[in-house]
Amino acid sequence: GGSSSAGGKDLLKVGVFLPGSTSDTGFMQSAHLGYERAKKAHADTAKLSMAEEVDPADYEEVLTSFASTNDLVVSVGGQTDADLRRVAAQFPDVTFVEIGGPSDAEPLANLAYYDPQQAEAEYLTGAAAALASTKHSVGFIGGMELPAIVNAAEAFGNGAVAAVPGTKVLKPQFVGDFNDPAKAKQAADADIAAGADVLGQIVNLGKAGIEQAVRSADARMIGGPIPGECSADSPYAAYIRTDIGAEVEYAIEAVLDGTWKAVQEPFGLTSDHDATELTFCGDDAEAKTTLEKLAAQLADASVTAY
Amino acid sequence: MIAAILASGLGFAIPLLVAATGELVSERAGVLNMSLEGMMLTGAFSSVIGAVESGSAVVGLFWGIAAGLALGMVQALASVVLRADQIVTGLALNALALAGTTFGARLLFTDRGAEVPGFDGLDLGAVGDLPVIGPALGQSVLAYVLVLSVAVVAVITSRRTSWGIAIDAAGEDAVRADWAGVPVNRVRFASVLLAGALAGAAGAQLALSEVHTFTDNMTAGAGYLAVVAVIAGRWRALPTVVATLAFGVAQALQYSLPAVGVDVPTGLLLMLPYAIALLATAGLVASSRAPSALTRPFARSATGR
Amino acid sequence: MTRLRTAGFRDAGDLIRHPLALGALSALAAAVTALALAAAAGSPPGTTLNAFLDGVGTAHSVGAALNGTAVIVLVGSGFIIAHRVGLVNVGGEGQICAGAVTATSVGLALPPAIGPWVGVPVLLGAAALGGAAWAAVAAALVIARGVNEVICTLLLNFIALAGVVLCVHEDWLLRQPRTSAETLPQSAPLPASFQLPLLGIERSPATLGIIVALVAAAGTALVLRRTALGVRLEATGLSRPAARRLGIATDRLRGGGLVVSGALAGVAGGLLVGAAPFLLVDGVSSGYGFTGLVAGLLARGSLLAMVMVATSLAFLSSGGIAVQLFAGVPASLTQIAQALLVFFIASTAAWTVSHVPRRTTRDTRATGGEAGEVAP
Amino acid sequence: MSDLAPGHPPAPAPRGPLALELRGVSREFGAVTALRDVSLRVSPGTVHAVLGENGAGKSTLCNIVYGALPPTRGEMVRFGQSYAPGSPAHALAGGVAMVHQHFSLLPNLSVRDNLLLGAWTQSARRRTLRAVDRARDSFGVEVDLDAHVGAMSLGARQQVEIVKALLREPELVLFDEPTAVLSATEIDRFLAISTALARAGTAVVLVTHKLAEVRAVSDEFTVLRHGSVAGSGRVAEASSDDIIDMIMGRQVAELDGVLAATLGVADPTAASTGRTPGPVVLTVDGLTVRDEAGAVRVDDVDLELRAGEIVGVAGVEGNGQSELVAAISGSLPVTAGRVVLGDREITDLEPGDRNALGLAVIPEDRHHEAIIGDLGITENLLLDRLDEFRSPRGLDRKAMDREAARLMQEYDVRAAGPRARLSTLSGGNQQKVVLARELSRDSLQCVVAAEPTRGLDLGAVDAVVTRLREAADGGAGVLVVSSELPELFALCDRILVAYRGSIHGQVHVADPDAHDAVARLMMGEPA
Ligand SMILES: Nc1ncnc2c1ncn2[C@@H]1O[C@H](COP(=O)(O)OP(=O)(O)OP(=O)(O)O)[C@@H](O)[C@H]1O
Ligand SMILES: Nc1ncnc2c1ncn2[C@@H]1O[C@H](COP(=O)(O)OP(=O)(O)OP(=O)(O)O)[C@@H](O)[C@H]1O
Ligand SMILES: [Mg+2]
Ligand SMILES: [Mg+2]
């Protein structure tokens, strides 16, 4: 890594790698929002650059060229893990952070793992869904069948049952693509036809499809990871905020003030980063208390998400 | 559940049907449009832009059709005028449409939250509650309009009309059709434009009726399926319709099976529509033959005998 | 389908009609359009070009481009073989996947200690078999059922892509052992014996692959130009009835051509899993099938031209990433440029050779690709 | 080279406006000059014959008048007004119709659809159908509107072609080699029609290779040679010898009997060969062939062919003779029966294996089955002998070209060189290439030839006939299917007549009343 160029004063050069689209209304966009915030906040201490929408075949090339021109490389999304580990090994004097990687991965000397713990978040959305459901039947729609998503789906079920025992939880659906609304819609249609009236999701742009499905069947869904506004006619029963951007900011700050450590850093409710937060729409007081109770239980680890 | 499968199956089948109808005419006239996929995608893309810009779904529809026409124009230029290789240019146009719309989406769709005006499903009241078919009927206005216009096209281009005969003649043997006084290349050009317009409309249907948004590569192979539907339908109208429905239902099964708790690996479900398409072609096509001049360009100066 | 192969040399060697000349012109047009679009996206041409050149300049990206070239060349060679017997194989994508899957399974099944001298050949052999088998499905449908080869190879692509998803998600298939709920849906990495040796250039990921590919291309050229088999393949492609009458086993050659074509694409799949990160993941073929088809088609049967096209396409895409990184232009710009390139070449090529008789099994005199029936 | 034959008055100055006049029309195809500065005048109510060898430019001329090809230079005038059709559609609208050398009907449309092609409006369709009746009433041409063209005999198709040409009551009709594929009776039928047309005031341009037809119906003639007008005049005032002289710059005296016969300038005389039939080389036994539709095309045919004899198969086109040859040569699957070559059954062998065993085949459809136009002469000649030219460094192209050159020499194939693409050869030379390949095999036992001289120029016909004779003299059995009766009589020792798919009878050419016998048999009556 050469922290030499960048005209005159010596800025921290940061490369943020977003393999997906920064306008996917999901994981990547949330990370991108953090990137923008950090860019403003550290305008005079750090120089940020980013890459979005990269083909799996090209991960390694992008990471390599990032590593050879930056001091800190933040790679967002578990799918980059294999390449990132190899590149990190090749550039010992560059710092690497992977967001959303396998939560059991071994950190390297120069590679830390930040875990958004979507599972915990989904435990809450499951609960919220169950509380909002009138038919006591809920479903979950995920994008790709990645471990993080599979676990989240399981947590969603656990949460639902924990909040309203006896709730019917449909088999989670994985449409194979986070950004295909047509497929997400069909999956949602199928779940609704199977009796569910509130749907949880981790499908970025796929949300648009689910939205159509629930609107036309007056069912409801859970929003997130980027929170929106609750309103009467909105099909959203609740929003979960899973702030990936917070982790990008945290990484940069950590390196800037030298507190960066090569560890597995959790960002869920159990952590003190408050990157996760659920907003339950409507004014059902006891539902909200139930949710707070569950959140507390997660925080003090008296229950596990999955 | 059956009802649900039918409903969402139809939702997927209608765009296929619309696109396939245009492609059927074009292939009967002797031009194969691999670019159907690209036409649909571009149609979806610009229909959304149109709808957002104008705030009216109908305007959006027309933008979609216009975009399909534009791509059809390019394909026709390549296939008919320049006599280029239809398969390569088609695949190239698909690549172009995919990259182009992705690029455009980056530049234009910065605010994903924006409301996209679209066509909502009809509320048919009592009809909608019919057993089995009820839900399937709750399609959008646009869907009904499209299916109707497709039917009209099918009638106008049937073997019973002069147009139909001319189209078949151009696709069976352009030289002799020309000798008989049929303006072969004009017929072909028009057919490709028709395919483009309908594919554009199909894209609009996908974007404005189904999901009210555009996402990169949102057609995800639907265009290819439409082409296959024509072949599986042995270049005849009704079998083609059946094929599109079959593909639609196959797609729907993909999600209905898990919903009812049947545990099938995602991979297998992803294969389903294409596997069915393959079996269909393998099972049916052999018994028929394609228009003899399919993918063969025509130029009068070259027919000196 | 036009074939300039003969035209380029047999016909009065009109330079402008040579594929390379055309390629140059079309490339220019594509480049200009791409730069204009980049400007629209807020990056002045100068910046874009610099970024591009920086991008293709580094040792790493050259290596990456070479690896890409290898894959494209293999698929392209296969395409040309099938095309010579009159079949358009658009199934490269699926055949790559098939090759990657068999290669991975073999690599993971065999004892890890057998050493690269055995391991790598075995890996590529397995890959070839996989690709061949997948193409054989298409071949069977084409020969036995008379299905259009474009359609069934195309459909088999989608099926194979889904097949990879299946393989990497199912524990009973190739998914790596689940050590925890976090185990990613991908195969375990191949042991060292099955990893392609690097060419050993500093900081460059370039592997043995490029050598393999060039050998394959050269071999293909030799067979097609210098051997009896080559002539028989061509005859079959030009007129099946006549070829059959002259004692050529046309069905076998057509089937064989498609299968060999698939085998080469399969080897390409082997290269992809045999190079870092040495494992099978969803989307392993990442569009190389179509790029290979493009290279094969644009070269019109000339393997030299094909290698050149393949190289430029590979460098184009690695430069494209740099354009996104350093000029902030969406990466899809390079796909746009590539698509335009293909489209321009394909269109103009047909136009420039339009009065050379096209292949038709009906009438050797028909020109402009039109076949007029001769009265029975 | 527009040399008028000596002692010929120039074409008379026509009375009244001309139905067609060409002034210095030329057409080039790249290097090839198809027409050079051609002038021609056709008056209404006359039949104008256009003669010439293959590649002389006859079809090109017709295509230009019909708007299917633009001329490179020159102008056309009709009834005093300049005429430049942009497309066949224009020509049709302008009262010009054409019947093409290679038929123009779409095989997989019905007759009705074929006739209605290009009639866009309902009224146009009705008018068309009325015109069909008119054609029947005034010229006696019958067509079955619902028949599927693909399933019709060539004679029947020809009828449809004519009806189609007459639909719009044209003032000028172009017939390009209409009789090349017709049987004797069909030819007479056709000639009658063209005379009737002329009487009705239509101008008729008749392209043909056959002098007899010219004599029969035409008033004036123009001869093309190598694209230029070699002569023209009134048929009544020109002697056959002069015309043939113009056509090919050769004296009739030099002409082979067969050629003379084909041209109708001499009576067919059995070429009395000193050949004595040897052992049986080809046995066909209960051969039956059904087409995809299941219709019986060849019906339980038995025949024996002996070494050194030439046997002809006559018959009205579409009576199964083509299928018979196809089945023997292996390009049609046999439904029942067996085919034996020498002492070897070949019923189920691939065509290639039959060749290897010494069966030479000259297929009817040259372009489709016999040659590969985009390959060079060398490849076309040696494709089934490639193994002989294997060398350590792959194929020995030089040796191949040498061998090809030798064969071209021997069989008098005229072309740029062994590497010339076959599609650039004239039909005649293409046919010579086929002969060279098929007859030069050492294993040669038996030759099966279908319409070997169709559409070929005289030089080529000469070559074909001589080669077939030599083959027989060399001890091979020769089976010839031809629709040219005189040719058969001149060439064969005996003639089998095909009728409705079976061999209806056999006639020895030596018999005095052979001709009538064959004629009767062809009509299905007993000999
Ligand atoms: N499509 C073409 N491309 C190139 N040259 C052509 C083409 N058609 C005809 N020619 C040239 O024009 C010459 C005349 O061809 P044309 O078919 O008019 O001869 P023809 O007199 O009709 O012969 P035939 O009696 O066999 O019909 C040919 O010898 C050939 O050289
Ligand atoms: N597409 C073409 N390209 C080049 N030359 C052509 C083409 N078509 C025809 N020709 C020319 O036409 C001539 C052959 O035409 P011709 O009319 O003699 O064939 P033919 O004997 O009539 O064939 P057929 O028996 O099928 O009518 C050749 O000299 C050839 O050069
Ligand atoms: Mg002619
Ligand atoms: Mg001819």
C-alpha cells in the first residue's frame, strides 16, 4: 500500500468494495449510505473511493487493484470472502475489513470481520410479523440461499413463534436473486395463497415485487434494512433497520484513531453499536412491549436467534 | 393452491405470450429475433422511465412500445437490409440492451423510493371469487388489452388472409415470393417491427403491471423462453399459446411447491421452466419443420437465374 | 451463415473485407460511442482512457486478461469446430459449467497428494469429459430428433447454470462440508495437486491456461486446414446430402463436432475452477460462454483472428473494471462497448461479403444466403 | 460477335408499336458478363424464340425484363414508352408475366394460396379466382385449387405456373425453358397454349434449347451466344442448320446422332453398338418405395441390368422413375424388396458404400446431391478418395490438385483451375465434374444416371453421352432415366417404361415400331 500520493498531506486512502448495486434498496445501498456519510465526516482525513456491481469473476482483480492503491480496503458481502482472504494475504501492510462474512471465519493479522447479525434482526421481524398477523401465519422470502440469509430465515421463524406461540411459519422461500421483483412477487403470491398474511424478507430490489403481491391481496410485509415511514395505507407492518453503513463508518474511524483490531466484531443487538432497530407500525402497545422484551432477551443473550 | 399457481403462472405467461406472438409472425416471415429478450428488457426500462417522467402508466406503456420498436428497427436493419447473421446480431443486441439498461438505470434511477405509476390488477368482485380460475382473472387492464390485441394480430396474420400467405411465402422461399410479386423485404421488415413493438409491450406489462419497477436484467431469460415457445409451438399460433402457458405454470410451481411445504432444492426449481421447454422442443419440433428461409436473408440482385 | 474464411483468401484478397480490417473499424466506432456515454456519465474521455490504460497496464490485470483470453479462446475454438459442420453452438456457457462441475468433483474425489503432473491433466481431462457429455445431450437431440441446435444448446445453458446452483447448495453434491451454519454454498477448494501452475510472472495470476488454450487453437487450425477430417467436416457443413453421397458419415461428424466443441468449452470450465480461488461457485461461467461464441463468430472460422478477438475482448473487460474504479463510470459501459463491437462487426461483415455464395444445402448458385429450389 | 449467319435477311421492321424492345441491354455479375449489348424486338401477337447454350444469358434476359434483375446498362421500351421495372411486382402491374426455368411455385402452399400471392384486397382475390376460370375456358389449362403443390407432378405444376402467368391478362409473357422438364404430350399441350396466346394478341417470349419447338410455334427468333446476340430473324426464313450454327458455331455434320435427335434436327437412329451384354451387374427385385405420406412411389419393380448394355427408363415425369433411381443409389429408404450389385446385396448400404462397391450415380438434382458449390473442383472430385492423399504432414494438397487437374483434362472440364469454386462453373462443366468423379472409379460396375443432360448445353450433352457409351463399352451396365425420348432411343439398347410407379413394359430399340410402343406404354396402355 502506498500512502504517498494524494497530493501533499497524507490522507488515509480507503477503498470500499460493493459487489452489488448501490441502489438496491438493501444491503449494498445501506452500506453506500454509510460510505457517503463517512466521506463527508472524514473529508479532510481520509480519501474514499468505491467500486460497485462487480462480476464474481472480477472480485479478485478489483480487490487487488484496491489493495495496491489504498491503506484500508472494506469489502461488503460474504460472497467476496474467498478472494478477500487471498488478496489480504498478499498485501500484509494493507488493512482489510469484510462486512457480512462468515461469522465463524478466522480473522487474519490484517483482516477483520464485521458481522451485521441480520439473524438477530430477523428474529425481531419474525416477532413483529407474528404480532401483526391476523391469520397467525407468516412467511419469509430470501434472495440467495447464503448462510447469513438461511440463518436469518430460521431466526425469523423462531421470533414469530416466540412472540405468538402457535403461529404457522411457512417454509422460507429463496428466489435465487436479491434483485428480481418478478420472482419475489411470485414467491409472495405463493406464500399468500398458502395462507400467510405477513411476510418478512431479505431481497433488496425484490421488495418491489413483494409489495405488489401484498397490496393486491391486502396482506402486509416487513420493510428493511433501510427504514421507511409507517403510514395508514402502507403495506408495511414494521421496518427493521440493519445499518451496514454504520459498519463502514466504524471501520474507517477505527483505523483513523488506531483502535482497529483483527477480530470478529458483532454489530447486532448484543453489541453496543445500535446498528439494529425495529419500528413497529401502528399503536398496538402490548405488541410493542412484547417486542422490547424479546429485543432485551436477545441483547442479554438469554435467547439465541437461531 | 391450484388457483394461485394459475394466477401467478398467467402473470408470467402473458408477457411471454405477447412477445411470442410477434416473434411467431417474424419467424414465419423468415427472420429469427434472438433479440426478443433485449426488446423486452428495453421495453420494460423505458416504460418505467416514461411512467415516472409523465406520471402516467399509459404514457409509460407507449414509451415501452416505442423502445421495442426502436430495437426492432435496428434488428430489422441488420437482418433484412444488411443481411447480417441474425443469431449473432440478436445476441449482440441482447448484450447491448442488458448493458445499456443497466447503465441507464445507474444514471436515471437514483431514487429507488420513487413511486412508479402502473396498472393494478382488476377487482372483478364476484368473478374474482370463482374457484380455481377466479384469482387468475384478476390481471391488470393492460394484460387484458394486450391479450386482445395479440388475438387481433393472430387473426390478421393467419393463413386465411393475404397478409398471412405473403408472410409465409416470404419465410418459405423469398426468391419465389418475390417472383410472385410479394415485397419480401418490406414484409420481413414489418414483421420484425411488429415483433419489436409487441416485445416492448410485453416488457411494459412485466414492469408496469407485474412489479411496478425496473431492475437490472428483470426479464431474466423470458425473451429466450418466448422464442422457444414459438419453436415448441411448431410455428403455429395456438400451440405457441399453450407453450407460453406451460412455461408460466412451470415458473409458478417454482414458488408454490415450497409454499405448500414441498422440499425441492432451489437449483432444481430454477431448471424447471427450461427443462420443460427443452422437453417440449425435443418432443414436438421433430414432427415439424421450420420455415425454409428462416434466418436466410434475401437480396434480389443475387437471384439471377 | 456467412463464412469469410475462404472468401478472405480464396476470393481476390480484398483487404477491407478481411475480418481484421473490419474489426479495427468497428472497434473504433464502439470505442467512440463508449467514450461518449462515459462523458454522459460525467467522466471526460481523457480520464476514461487513462483509467482504461492504467487498468490494462498492471501486471495483475494483464495476467487476469490472459486467463480470460484462455477461456475465451477455448470456447471460441470449440465454436468454430461446430460451425464448420454447420452447427451453431451457443451452449458454451452450459458446457463451461458442466466442465467446471466434473473437474471439481474429480479434483475433490481423487487423493490430494497425486501431484500437479497427474492432477492438472486429470482435472482438465475430467473437464473435457463434462463439457463433451453436456454437448452430447444437445447432439443427440439435434441428430436424433432434428431439434434446432441453437435452441437446445441455449436451453441447456439455463439448465446447466441452475445445475451449478444445485451442486453448490446440496451437501450430497459438491457443497463444502458444513462446519457451521456459516458454511458458504460453494465447493471445498481444490487441493494443490489440481491447481493450475502459475506462469510465475511477478504479481501476475496468469496460469498455464493460456498455453493450453493456444495449443488447442493451433491443433484445431491444423485439423481443419490440413487433414482429411477437416475437409470432411467442411463438406458436411456445406452440403449434407452431397457429403453423405460421397461416403461421409455426416451424422457422426455433426454429432462429433458438437461434442468436441463442448469438450473444449468444458476444458475452459476446468481452467476456471483450476485457477484461484480454486473452487466451484454459483456463476462460475460468468458470461464467458457468450464471449467465446462472439469470438468464434467474429473470426469467421479463422483461428488466428479468433485468438486476436478473444485477447482484445479479455483486455477490454479487465480495462473496464479500472474505468469503473478510477473514472467512476458504471462497469456496464464496457459491456456496452463489447456489444456494440460485436453488433457492428456482425452487421458490416455480412454486408461486405454479401455477394460471396453462402452455405446452403440446396443450391450452390444461390447467393446472398438465399436458396432457390432447383426444380426436382 | 454479332455475326449474322450468311444469307440472312435482318429481322423485319415491325408493324405498329412493339410489345417489347431492348436497346443495348447489358448485365454483369462481378467478373461474368451475362449479357452484352443485347437488342431485341417483340411484336404483339407473335411468339419470339430465344435460343442459346447454357450460360448464354437467356434466363438473365428474362429476369431483367421481369424486373427480377436490374440491367447494368441499356434501356427497354414497351409500346413506345420507356420501361424500367423496379421489381417483379412492377412488371406484373405493367402487364408482363414470366414462367421461370426453375419453377416459381411455393411447394408447401396450396395451389390457391400460390395463385392468391400478392393479391392484397378481397376484390383482387375475387378477380384472381375469376381469372383462373377464364384461363381454363379460353386456353384449356386445368388446375385443382386445393391441391398441395409439393405433391404435384412437374407437368401439373407447369399448368399452374401458366395459369399464374395468365392471371392478370398480360400483354407480354416470358417462358424460360418451360419444356425442359415436360413429357412429350405435356410439351405438345404447352406449345398449343402458347400459339393460342399469340393468337389472342399476347406477345410471347419462349426460351428453349430445342429447335423442334422453335419450328413448331415461333414466328421470330433471337440467338444468344456468350451473352451477345449471335443472330436473329424470322423462323420461316432460317434453316435449322443456320440456327444451330449460330447457337454453337459448329456444323450440324459434326453433331453426334444423339445431339441431332435431342435437337429434333435428325431422326433418332439407334446407335448400333457392337456391344454384347455380359453378366448381370445390377438386380432390382420387388423394389417398393413409399414417401413420408405413405403413398407408393415405386411399386414392386423388378429389373436386371447386364454388363455392357445401356438400358433406358422412359415415362411421364412423376411416374416413379426418379424415386427408382434414388432408391437404387441409396438416397431414398427402401420400403420392400432388394437391390443387388454384382453378387452383393446393397439394399441397406449407405450411398458412399455403394460407390465404393462400384456403383456410379449421376443424380437428378445436381445442385442438391452431387456437388458442393462452395468447395473447389479438387475437393468435389476427390472427396471420397481423401485417404489416398494422406501424408505425414496432413493432406497432400499438391498431389490432390495434380490428380484433379488430370481428371479435368481427361473429362474436358473448363474452369480457372482445380481450385476454382464449383458454383462458378457452368452447369455443363459442373456435370462434367460429376461424371469425372463417378466414372473414374476403378471398381466401376454399374452406372445409374437420372436426367444426365437436363438443361445442359450441346457441348455438355455431347460429353455426357459419349462418356456413358464409353462406360458401357468398358463393360459397365448403364441405367439412364430421361424425359428426352429421342435421346433414349439414340442411346439405349432397350427401354423400360415406368407408369404409376411400376415398370409397365419393355421395348427393344431395334424393334421397328419401338416409338409407338413406348408412347402407348407411357399412356398406360398395353404395348
Ligand atoms: N446469380 C448470378 N451470379 C453470377 N453470375 C450469374 C448469375 N446468374 C447468371 N450468371 C451469369 O450469367 C450467365 C448467363 O446465365 P443464364 O442463367 O442467363 O444462362 P442461360 O442462358 O439461362 O443458361 P440456361 O440455358 O442453362 O438457363 C451465366 O453463364 C453466368 O455466368
Ligand atoms: N451464384 C453464382 N455465382 C457465380 N456464378 C454463377 C452463379 N449462379 C450462376 N452462375 C453462373 O451461371 C453459370 C451456370 O449457369 P447455367 O444457367 O449454365 O447453369 P445451368 O446449367 O442452367 O444449371 P441448371 O441446370 O441448374 O439450370 C456458370 O457459368 C456460373 O458462373
Ligand atoms: Mg436459364
Ligand atoms: Mg439452366
